[in-house]
Amino acid sequence: MSGFVVWFTGLPCAGKSTLAGRLGQALRECGVGAEVLDGDEVRGTLTRDLGFSREDRDENIRRIAWVAKVLARNGTVAITAAISPYRAARDQARREIGRFVEVYVKCPVETCMQRDVKGLYARALRGELPCFTGVSDPYEEPVHPEVTVETDRQTPDESLETILTYLERAGWLRSGAVAVHLPAYVVAHLRRAWGDGPLESQIVEVLLRHVTVADDPVGAEEREAIIGRLRGLGYLE
Ligand SMILES: Nc1ncnc2c1ncn2[C@@H]1O[C@H](COP(=O)(O)OP(=O)(O)O)[C@@H](O)[C@H]1O
Ligand SMILES: [Mg+2]
């Protein structure tokens, strides 16, 4: 599979790290190589020398974009989770990378302040942090992001589903979300048994039937919903 970059952007505490981690895990679980470049981790290593002036923030994004691009051209899905507050820097990353999906993690600043996962909003509001995005530094919203998730209205599961559905529908994950290489003799056997129809969708049907009558059966209604969704995504005829 060809790699690409999923670029998360949003205010502090909007949910970038949470969703980037969840997306990475979900992709790896279905056999897609994924690597998360989290802003905090990057700032502790690759961009340790940088501060929070506009110039330094832009340089932070340039370096993250470069690493993400290298990962992507090696077939990995590179997931970045940095505030990336300036539109021009994000657009530059998009141009530089090409295979680029921008995810706007949208959340009102009031909700972010309530979450205050690391206590930084409190410090910024006390005037202790002169360049804190959302309080004492600007955040420029994306104009045409490929995906927007509103984390004040969705659970992390729902936001993840929104992102995965986009990636599947837009064709980023289509050929390789689940790569199973069957031995030639198994394919030949299935061809004899099933004829010339599309093997993949028949295999998915059989697996579904198997899964849905196993120890933990999903109800008939849920089974129909799953089949409908797979059909909508083009996995089933
Ligand atoms: N839909 C959602 N998506 C992501 N995070 C959410 C969502 N709803 C609530 N949260 C919570 O918001 C917080 C976001 O923190 P974090 O992911 O560290 O933000 P960021 O990396 O953007 O600073 C977490 O505590 C997370 O559980
Ligand atoms: Mg984070």
C-alpha cells in the first residue's frame, strides 16, 4: 500500500493526541503500518531547540512534515498530532507532501479549557504562558479540511469512526486495509467451489456469517447493518 499523511490540527486539548493514537492503533490492527508523530514527543526530541514564536512554530511544522513525508514514501501512514496553528504552514506541508489528509479536530476553546488535560490553560489564563494557542496566541481554523470532527459533540469512538469512514470512502485504505495473501491452491479450491465471481466479497460474506453465528452473535439487525455498511464501502457486491 502507498503511504500517506494524516495531519491533525486543533487547539490544545481538542483531542489530537487521543485520536492520532486511536487511529494508529486501528490501522495497525488491520495490518496497515502506521506511525504517530505527536507534537509533545517531537518537541522533546527533533525540535527541542525551538520555542513558540511564529518562526519557531513554522520550523517545528516544517521538520514534522519532512519526517512524515519520508515515512509516507516508505509505505507508512504517518499521523501527525501537532497544534499547527498557522494555515500557511499547514498548506506548505500539504504542498510538500502531496498525499495529505487534513483532519480538523474542532472543539470550542471553552470546552478545551475545561478539559485542560495538562493544566496549561490555567497557567496561560494566569498570564504565565505568553504564547499559548487559544489564550495568548492565535489559531487559524482550516478552510477546507478533508475531515472535521467535533469532539465536544462526539465520543472518541465516534470521531475515530468519522475519520476511518472518510479514509475508506476516499480510497486511501481501500486496497490493503486487510491484506490477506491466500496460497494459490486455496484460491484454486475456492474458484472450483464458487466459480468466477469476485472472491473477496464471497470470502467476506462467509467470514461474516461465521462471525455472526459464533459465541458472541450480533443480532440479525446488526448483521444487516454491518453488511449494508460493507456494501456502501464497496467491499460487497
Ligand atoms: N471525540 C473526542 N475525541 C478526542 N478526545 C476527546 C473526545 N471527547 C473527549 N475527549 C477528551 O479530550 C481530551 C483531549 O486531550 P488530548 O488528546 O491530549 O488533546 P490534544 O492532543 O489536542 O491537546 C482527552 O481527555 C479525551 O479523552
Ligand atoms: Mg497532544
